[in-house]
Amino acid sequence: MDLTPKQAAVLQRILSLGFELIAFPVYPNHVGIRRGNCAALLSPVVPEAFRLFAEPAYLVEGNLSARITLDGRDYFIWKKQRLEATPARRAELALFADDLAEALLPVE
């Protein structure tokens, strides 16, 4: 993936905030960003920025999950695996999403 200098600067800022790059082979045209147990996919927006491809997700066995409600309880699921969406996990995901949104602001 070719990046512009401004896109590279945005990625450098994201990395300096404790995020790391991660590859999701089923999304080869997107940049994966991870911190802790949370991740998101970014799409390059030419010429100077990125946008979220989808909302950030909690990782289940290293994979992006979906959040569902089953029998009145919230879960993060991936295939047949599920994790309860505890208050601590939801808080971790909310902090990740907020910090990533701030990091995605354009670099002047």
C-alpha cells in the first residue's frame, strides 16, 4: 500500500500513542491498528488522511469480533467463540475508540 507523506505522519502519530500495526489478511487494502485487546481497520483517504473502515472491535482469539446480545447478555463473538462484554471490556474498547479518533485528526 502506497501512503502519502501526510498519511505516514498520521500513522507515526498513532504508533507514538501506544498503538501498533497489525495485519488482517482478509482486509489487505486496509491498515490494522491494535492496542491491548482492541483493534480497528483504517482506509486511506487520499491524499492526507485515514478513516475508520468499521467501528473498532474487541479481539476474540486475535480476530475482529461483532457485538451481540444473547439471552439478555452482551457478547463479543467471532465464529463460534464468544467473550462476555463485561464493563471492563466495554470500557477498554471505548477508550481505544476515543484515543484512535483523536489520533486520526489530520496532521498540520
